[in-house]
Amino acid sequence: MRFRFFASCLMSGAILVAVSAAPSAARSAMVTEMHKVLKKNPYTLELGKDTSLKDAGKLCVAQRCYEIGVWVWETDRHRAQRFLVFELDRKQLSYLGGYRIDTKQSFAIEGSKIVFKIRKDWGYEIEFGPDGPPARTWIDGENPTLFK
């Protein structure tokens, strides 16, 4: 049992390294797939001229992998940002939901976490567990929930 878990962790790490080193064409293809999935439910998020969507990378926990997208809506006066979670199953994306996190601070995917470069005592990470993303998290003094 320990060997299986260890092998799974090694495999997840190898996948994460491979995705981090993926060429921009592969990232562009993933954004295209994210757009397709989101357009199936047009009430989820606006995908228009004032919005952008980028692929932030892959996060794996146990046997499950997730693709993380960052959606931003920005005008001269307003800005909103969402971290979107897609489950990657047999090369197919499924939209699980997103978190409203409006910080402009940088972040990184580290193992099973999305870690923000903000004060730790105000909440700085989203940690995925074996059952997937948490229903609620604590980031920058806020408690965003996973919405769909």
C-alpha cells in the first residue's frame, strides 16, 4: 500500500513537471478546451471582449488530476477574477466550479495546493484533498466557496 501511494506521488510529480514545461501551444490548446467546456453552460461566466482566460497548470492529488484556469473580467473601473477548477479524466475536461479570488498577487501550484504570495495569517492557499477541491477555503481574509 505504501509503495502504491509513493508511486502515485512520483507519477503526479512527473506529470506536474511535464505540464510546467509544456510548450505554449499545449497551453493554448488547453485554454481552447476550457472555452468549449464553459460555453456548454453559458450562465457560468461571461466570455467576451473584456474577459481573458488562461491555463495556470495542472494539479494532481492521489489518482485525480485537475486543470486550473484563471478567468479575469476587467474594464476601466471594475475587475473580477475567478480560479476555475476542471477535472481532467481520460484527456477530457469537466468543469467542477470556481473560486472568486480577486487578489492580483502572484501564485504557484505546489503539489496539491494553489499557493498565493500573500500573508499566511490571512489565508494563502487552496489545498485539494483526495475528494477534490474544498467546498470553502480561506484566502486573503475572505472565505470563497466553490461555485458553479
